[in-house]
Amino acid sequence: METHKTTFHFKSLVASEGFKLESTNKRNNDLFTAEFLEIFSNKDEEDKATGTISNPLSYDVNIKNKVFDFIDRNSSKFPSLNGLTSFFNKLEEGNLYVIIFNIELTAELSLYLSSHLKAWENDEDVNKLVKEDMDLFGTTFENYRTRIAGDFRKAVGNPIRKQRVCRFCNESMPKVTFKKKAHAISEALGNKNIVLYDECDKCNERFGKTIEGDIITYLELFRTIYGIKGKGGKKKIKGKNFEASKGEGNQIEIKFFSLDDRPKVGDDYNIKLEFDKKVTHQNIYKTLTKFFISVIDDSELPNFEDSINWINGKINAKELPLVGEAINYDTFVHHPRLLYFLRKSDDTNLPYAVCQFFYTCKMFLFVVPFSSKDSVELNRKIDWKHTFKSLSHLDKYKGWGFYNHSNNTPRTFTISLNTDIKTEE
């Protein structure tokens, strides 16, 4: 029986959200769509707002209340509607947004719409702003197909359980089961938006026990500082020499177990936070790659068979490409976001798959290793200067440091914080 799909994306400068409606009954699908879009249409106009991309809509409390009423009446059948509650709660008077209906929201389209929204809200020249933003991404869009994962609620893979094939072990039912909800990006990092149908329970449990814990520990301080709600809610960190938790407002409370570790009033002090969990750096790289494998279209999977073998421990890697890391508050996100780029040409001097992973103010830049589309040498080393020229948008991010995550031995994990301790007046 044919499944009818309808997608909606809501985009503003302060929030983004989306949901997908799937039904075997086309008439029910059409009635739902018509009723939902009626909320946003102008009744004085003959042509209802049922186009592919709406005109800019201004935040309105009455529309918000109608949306919430619609959600109350329909969320039991379509739980993904609940994401719109968060979207409208983030909007304020004067904020504009657009509705993207039945169109894939690619990175190019998202950037194009953001440029328009900025121009409309700030009364700027639309064409000028669009040109500036598109020029910034010039070589990026020229050399790479660009996609975003994590901003919107989405389920990747086959929704029919009996037909699923696990992306990581290539097994299907009844040999493996698919009963648990597999998050494409670790739920412990705050991902509530994107899930993967095609990950079996056995692989899901194995990755949770082996590789994913390392990146969770690596990013644990960011999770606590910014109050990111992961699996089980907000987390308190307890290390070897400290305990940290989110205090009132923007305050962070750090308690030291020894007076020798505490900062002294009036001094510039380098605080060392020693974690009680060791970190295996290659597992961090493996997990980042697993996030990528979990969100791509299944037609791309044959290009990454050895990448999956490496994640599974079937390939021993002693030398991997360096991974970029940076702090950037302009790209701050409340939900993990993966921006990935797939090379358009056969130019093997460029890596086939490059990814940016955003977590709060932290950014990672990495190549997906062991792609069949890349040379053997590129799986060990990468000329990041050459790659930056082919991904021109990377120039806007400053402060990159490139680190070796090849080590496969658990190591003690310590974070150093430079602070200026002052008394309260």
C-alpha cells in the first residue's frame, strides 16, 4: 500500500523545527494538511498559503494559540507535532518565520532563507545580503553537496520494522531486533530530534558501552555549563578532584575536594579539572563518524563500508587525519547539529566526505575516513589548507586547532580552565 508523505519545516532566525506526516490514506493526509495550513492563511486573500514556501509570517499570539490547540487535538496521532511548541515558545514579537512545505530543506536553501529573514527583520537590502552570504559559501556549494542534520525532527531509514537492515552489522530480523529507539546522535548529548530506524538493538547497546561514552565525557563540561538536557535530564559532573553543576541563572558551581585545588582570591588561576573516566581519543573520532553514517541517505552507504568496518573495530587504524576543534559563540546551538559535505566531482585531492559537528559553542571539523571514494593516503593525512579553499565558508570560523585523535589507548582526561577570581563587592 502506498504511503503518502508530507513535510513541514518552520524556520526563523531564532529557531527551526520540522515534522513529517506519513499516511496510507491520501484523503486524510490532504485534510490534515489543509486544516493545518489554514491556521496561517490570510482569510482576506483568495489564494491560501498552501505554496511550497510561504511568504514571511510575523509572530502572532493568536496564531500561536491556534497552533497549540491544533497540537492538542492531533499530537496523539502525530507526536512529532509537539516540536512546534518549542519553536513558537522561542519566538517573540517582531520575529519573522517561513513555512517550507514538501521541499527538502538543504543547506543552500536554509542559508538563502536566513539571508531573507535577516534582511526583512533589519530592513536591509535583500539582494545584497543574499549575495554576501552566497559568496561566502561560493566554493563550498561549487565543490560539495551540503546537508544538515539535527535541526529538525526526523527519522532516518526504513519505518517498517520487518524490512529493516542494520547499517552497522548488515543483519535483519529475526537474527536481530529493532525494538529500541536508536538516536542518530547520542541522546546523552541532548539529541531529541533525529533517530535512526536502521540500527539494531545489539549494535545500539554495543556502541553505547564501547565508543560513545568517550565523546560524552569529552563534552561533559559543555553539557553541564549550558544545561543541556540529555538522557535522564541535566547532569552533574563528579570527577577525581571536583564536582560541577549548573547553578542559578548562568552560574556554574564548582566544588573542589581539596583546598590545594581551589583558586585563591585575587589570583589568575589555572584550574585543573581531573575526570574520573578515561578517554580513548580514537573512539571520539569513531563516534563522530558514526553520527555521519547514521544520518546519510542509504544510497551513500556503499561508499563507506570500510568506515563502518573501522567503527566496528574490524580495521586497525594507527594514523588518522587530524580533527579540527574550535569555540565559536556565533554558532551556538541548543541541539547537536551535523553539517556534512559530499564531494560533487571525482577530484580525489579533496576528501569525499567532510563534516562539521556543532555542540553548544564547540565545533568539530573532520573527514570521514576510509571512504572508497578517497585515496589510501587521504585516509591518513589531509591537506586542510587545500580543503579550506574548497570549503570557503570555513574562513568565517576562527581559532581552529587541529588535534590527533588516532590514539586507541584510554588516557586520563583533564580540562584546564584559566580564571580570574575576584571577591564580590
